[in-house]
Amino acid sequence: MLVQADQAPAIKILLNNWTSQLVLSHVTGRIFEKMGYEVEYQQSSVSEQWGALSHGVVHVQVEVWEGTMAKAFDRLVAAKSIEDMGSHQATTREDWWYPDYVEKLCPGLPDWRALKGCAHLFSDEKSVSTKGVYIAGPWEKPDEAKIRALGLDFDVSPVEKGDDLWVALKKAVLNNKPIMLFNWSPNWVESRFKGKFVEFPDYHPDCETNPQWGVNKSFLFDCGNPKGGWLKKAAWPGLKNQWPCAYETFKKISLSNDHIAYAAALVDVDNLSYPQAAKRWMDEYPQVWQAWLNSSCRHD
Ligand code: TMO
């Protein structure tokens, strides 16, 4: 029996909670639609996405970042629960970040050792504690362990949604107040605010597995995140058989740092909606996405 086009199952695209991922998911969706597929979008957190991808509840995830997701990703790829759909051109970094004016108040930055002397600058004015506050993203990262291993006088205060980081950043910049927060690159922030990542001891895989490694001989995580980190795509392992043309195209998708920063800025600076931003992005980079279409493989 023929499956009616309108009954064919849709390709489900996973939406996370930071801007470039949301815009580029809509770009991917529009490309699949141009190929004749039906597309649905499904919201998921980073921690829940692995189960969703493994079980085919969602089918593609367009941004898997090394600094926040490498461990789960590598484990599930090795177990063949998800498929590694290749790396983007972009290299990534995710770590503690501050606006440049903070350097005047805490000389020695971006070297992490400077924080030993000025953690109190980052304390919460409304609290009796003089400990610095590090504003973390809503993604799980071993920041408590890093603080302990490096002997820093900081508490971690995670925001609920990624966008709350920018609310805190804009407020601090407006008032010229010290702030230390999670940020990443490529992102729109670097196009609007001068600032730097803290230079922690260089990342090495042993930092996460061997306590003897690094400046602290008893604890793990005495290092920063990778600096030239990878950015990958992931898929449900059934994608290849169920939608071979979409599989081929998804494999080809490769974004540069500029492509990603531009996608984020369309929303976070120019205030477009995610679907509007996706359309604008495709108008800006026609040769880029057209090269991902496979002329010998058309879905009708
Ligand atoms: C995964 N992220 C880009 C938010 O760090």
C-alpha cells in the first residue's frame, strides 16, 4: 500500500535552548521541506536529547558542542545509539568570560590566577557572602569541580534559560559592574561586547580522568575547556534507512564560525523570530546551503 504524502512521517528536528541552534534547526527544516519532506520541530534539553535521539523520538540535532556535550556524545556514538553526522567547519570555545572593563579592576586577567585575588569583586551585592558569583548556563558543566580544583573563591549560579545570561550581561555592562559568566564562541556577543575568556590551564583529556594531572594533584578538572573545540551534528541511527536523501544532505551541512555568529545575531541583536532568521540566513548564504543539496538524490 502506498503511503500518502500527507501521512508520511515527518522528520523531527531537535530544538535546544540557545539561539544559533534554534535558527540553524529552522534552516535545516526549510532545506528538508525544499526537498519535499515534512518536518516537525521538537523542543528538548541537552540532557534529554540523547534519549530522544537514540529512540527516534527526534531525528536530527544540528549543533553538538564539544565543551558541553563531548562525553555523552562519544559514549552514545560508541554504543551506536546515535550516529555521528560529521563536524562543522567551525571551531568552538565555551568557558568563563568577562567584559574587558573587568580587567582594570582585576589586573592579571585573563590568566585565571588573577581570580585568586579578586573573586570578591564578583560577589552578589544583595548577599552577605563575599564569594564571587559565576553565572553559569543551564547546561551541565563541572564548574563546581573546577572551582574546587583550582582553589577559587566562587559560587556557581546557573540561569534557567540561555537568554538570561544576556540579561545579566547587558545589565552589568550598563552599570560598569564586574561580571563573570558562561559564554561561547561563535556567538553574537563577540560582535557587540569586547571581552575575553578566562585562560585556565589548557585542556587535556587527562584533566578529567587523572587527578595527578595538572596544578592540583588530588582533584580532577583543574583545566579549562578545549579552545579549538569541535562542533558536530548527530542523528537517530535509523535516519539513513528511513530518509536516505535527508541523511545525505544532513551529513553535508557544515557551518563556519561566521555562519553561526550571523544566525545568532539575527535574533539576539536584530530581534527576528527563529523562523524569520532562518529565512534571512538562507537569503544571505544561498551558495552555502544549495551546495548541501544532492542533485542525484531527490525526495518526491
Ligand atoms: C552549548 N552552548 C553553545 C550553549 O554552549
